[in-house]
Amino acid sequence: MQTQSVYFDERTETKHVQVLKVYDNHFARTCFEQMTSEAITFLANALDLPAEYDLPIDSASVSWTDVETEAREDGNLLSFFVVLGDIDANRIPLYVSPDWPSAEAFAKSCLRAAQ
């Protein structure tokens, strides 16, 4: 069984952001369901879903099925990149993606916004 690993871990004076690679579909979906509309729009752009479906870019542009389809790593193995951030001393999920580049970009944008 695959375990989660830390792919990114950075902090500023006011913010701490981590990116975990996880294989737990239930955990990733729970995190996905907590994403803000801005994070969903970021994900839609990263996955280029509006172009694929000829849709305007908004928070309705991404479904969990889209994420799962892109998360296939090897056969039936699914992997996700979950961005976690500290808000009011609580670690919360901010973003979930099937690909590392968009998760890293989102994490870095969170850190830039905190400065």
C-alpha cells in the first residue's frame, strides 16, 4: 500500500503551506469538497476543462469524476496532490489536484498572497 509523502513544505512569517501526495481517494474527495470556488477555478484552468467541455471557467467546471479520471497513476492506482494551509492555527485543505505542477503553483500562490 502506498503512503502519503510531503512534496512541498514552505512557510512565510504568517502562513505555512504543504503539498502532500496521497493515495487515499476518500481523504482527497473530502478535501476537494472543501475547496473554495477560486480554488476550483484554478483547478479547472490547470486541467484545461473549460476548453475540453467548451464551458466558461467557473466553480461548476470541475467535478470529482474529472479529478479521479486525471488521477490515474498506474492501472487502478489513484494519486492526488493535496495543498494544506494553516488558517487560524488549524490545518485545512485548500486545493486538490491530480497533477503536481498545478498543486505546486497553487501552493506558491497562497504563499505570495500571504506576503
